[in-house]
Amino acid sequence: MAMKKPDPGMTKIFSENLRRLIGTNEELANKIDVSATAVADYINGHTIPRGDTLLKISQILNRSMEWLLTNREEEATMSTEAPWEMRLVIEGLQKQIDGLQKQLDIQHTGLSSLTEDKNIILKQLTDMNNRLHEYAATGDLSRLAGSLSGTG
């Protein structure tokens, strides 16, 4: 709910500040749980939001309520939080990072499996090489042929 115009100058300053800082009416409306029409009323200078809604707007836009209404305070941040547009970008980047981390985990699992397979194959090749040298040293070619065919 919005209250009636308390002061035309304050309403004008608030609407100008809001217009400059928000993305779309719908984005802000969703974040502060009001209709896009209510946000349009704020932007067009028809009304100023109630205190609880004004507080939400100030937190989302990372500006003090005083500055939004009067321009009397510098554009100092209210907290260490980024403005809501930056938080949206950060959330999107975090989702991308999470997706890349999942891909990396899958690839790492695949590489671990390949490393195990490589070690098995290397052991088999080493065993075959050792048998080859053993059979070559003894001159027993029949055992060598059986070993290579899997029967020896």
C-alpha cells in the first residue's frame, strides 16, 4: 500500500531517484512484493510507499531512505551488500561457476577412471614384457607363443 503524497517536493525527488536506480517496474515489484502498477505510481510521483516498503526499496537499491526521499545524504551505501542489480549478476555468475565445478568434477572422475585403466594396462604390458624377456632368455619359443596367445 502507498500513502498519499506527503510533500510534492519529496515525491518528486523520490520518483526521480527511483526511476534512475531501478531496472524495470516488474523486477522491483517482485522484489518488494507490490504490483508493477504500485511501482509505476512511485516512479510517476503519484505516491510514496509505506515505511516497510520504502525500507525494502532502500535495502534493495543500497541507498538510505533519507537519500531516496530528500537527496540530503550522499549516495552512501547502507550496508556492505551490493546493489540489487549487482546481486543478480553475482547470482548468475555463481550459477555458472557451480555448473563449471560440476563439469570439472565429472571430468575429474573420468580422469581418475582413465588413470586406473592406464595403470592396469601398464601392469599388463610390464608383465608381458617381463615374460617376453624371460622366454627369450630361455629360448623356449613354444612357451612364448602360448603366453602371447593367452594359454601359457
